[in-house]
Amino acid sequence: MPATNRMLLTIMATLAAVLCNSAQAQSAGKKFEIVEATIADIQNAIMAKQLTATELVHMYLARIKAYNGTCVEEPQGILGPVSPIPHAGAVNALITLNLRPTARTTWEFDERKARSMTDDLDNDSAMPDALEVAAALDAQFARTGQLAGPLHGVVLSIKDMIDTFDMRTASGADADYANDRPPRDATLVKRLRDAGAIVLAKANLGEYASGSRSAFGGTICNPYDTARDPGGSSGGSAASVAANLVTCAISEEGGPSIRMPSRLNNGVGLSQSQGLVSRDGMIGGGGLNDRNGAACRTVEDVGACSTSLPAMTRPTISRSTASAGFRGRAMRASRRKLASTESGSESSANSWTSGCSRRPITSRSTSSTRRSRTSASLAPRSSIRDQKARCFRTASTGTFPET
């Protein structure tokens, strides 16, 4: 081979090595991009040791700090008339943050975003916040080299009508609870946590599953055009995903409240069949129609979340009781019972302790009129929740029992 050709080959090989080393160095030093990140992106980065769950939560908190502010003019306060602000730079999608007081103060989030309005100390070690959960996931990964579950590192917001034992649950209401935390997670929330998900926030919503504004959280805006509506009632869930404040969200619908907000916010929402996902542990919007499901950025991510949600099983029915006549009588009896329950709810004094009202005591409505307090406001939180649970189970379990 001529000397000139050998020299050219040597130069080309040297250039290739330099370019390869440069590309590897850039890849190693490249910061993980949280915007539009999918579950696969997050978990691949964690497996490659380019990202930790704690760093991920910090990235989302930075975006929440930047973009979760008020997005409408409220000259008469949160319950008064509002007017849109074009290009507001905020969406008001998240109503409560899963941070202990010290962490919340460090991040300079106001008291309205506290995990509880009734527990100022919030120092129960059995209620780790999102940063503590992320640290535990990081420790487990460092020890085993394996993901804790299929949703390891997936950061979620949960619609405020679905129970979370570590954060207040009030369906957007500005309600005077003795204890605003539920005694336990909703079944679907527990399953998501068991799969490795990090619950970072409760999502704002149309109060009591109606509209795009709540008495506690205020008005939600669409990230793609803040002068436009994000859809209801799961607008906060869909907007939090679209604005990259969380990876995915868990929503609820009695009509199109999962699908419509996802469509209006350029996302994907799946309203699964009632028989697939448990409704145990939620403030129901409508006993016959309520369904829970995931809202994410991609179909693949919705699928990943949805595989962790199913928690209901079909009951065993003996041949002797499975006749058409029995089913017909049972259905008619169920409808009569439900009609009686709904009738009692409409006539009750907005109290869980009298009938089956779907509103808690002493709540502030999104109308300009404040609800009058009743004697039921003195009822302890536990009795209110027990009554609510009984009423909701009566109305909603049907043929598929909660498990």
C-alpha cells in the first residue's frame, strides 16, 4: 500500500476515535431533559445511572414553582368573577404538594400547598413525603441495581377526589374538616405506590367533579393557551401532564372527564371499564358512572400505568342464583335502593351524617354564596368518612365488589 494511502487511513482512524470519544463525553455530561420525558426515558436514564428519583422530583418541583401559579384575573378573590390572561405563563393545575413543611418552605411554596390544613406539624414518620419516597427508591436501586417496580420513578398527580392518606382530599372544596386526610389510600393509589410510583401532588379540578374551578384551588388554565379552558372536570390532571409538572396523572370521570381534558391538552386519557379499576376510597361524582383512569403524554405511558390499576374481580355466582329472574329482581331492587339514596341526598343538609349527600359539611361553593353551617359540622371526620363510604358503596358497587 502506498505511503500516502496509509497516511490517509491513519488520519481517518484518528478522527473517528476523536469524534467517538467526543460523542461519549457529551452523552455522559448531558443533562436529562424533563420536558416531554416518557416513562421509558426516565427509567432508561435511571438504569444508566444518569438520573436519580430524587433529581427527577427536584426537576418537577422546579417546573411547578415556575408554572403552577394563578392564571386568571381575580379582582374579587378566588370565588368571584374571573377573566383570562393570555400567555399567563401559569396553569394552576396542582392544588396540594406532597412536601413536609420544611421542604415546602425551602422551595418557597405557600401554605395553601401544604399536605394538610389540619396538621401543622406534619411530622408523622409513617407518612413520607415525595422527596423521602424518592430517596428510598434511590437507596433500593443503589443496593440492588434493579427498579423497585414497573412504575419506579414515575411521578404522579392524583385528582383531589381520590383518597391519599398523606395529603388532604376534599374534591376541591374549601371545607372545614377536623382532619382533612383520609385514613388510608384509595385502592388504586396504593397499587400505584406499590409499583414504585411517586405521588407528588393532588390535581386541581372542577369542584365536586364539575367544571374547571374549585373553591380551594381556583381556576385551571390550558397550557397551550391560557385564555382557553382545559376541559373538566379533570382539567388539573391533564394540564399538569401537558405542562410537564408530572409524568402522568390519575383522573376520574362520570361523563368525559378523563378523555375531554386529555384531548384539549394534547394528551392521552383512558377511561377504563368500571369492572377493571377499583373505586374504593374516593369522593364519588356519580355512583353509576364513575370510572378512574390514567392520563399521560403517550399511549405507551397510559398503558404502563393502567397495568398497575386493575383491582376488581368478578364475584362467584352459583348456578341456582344466576337465573335471569334473579338478576332482574336484583337489578330492580338495586335501582330502587339507588333512587332512594339519591333522593335522600338531594334533601339532606349537605352533610355526610344525614342521608348520602355528595358534598361535605360547611363547604364553600364556587358560587358567590357561602354555604350555611349546620350542626353536622361538629361531627368528627371519621364518622363523616364512614357515612360517605357506606353511601358510596351502596350506590356504586353493583356487580363488581371493591377489593
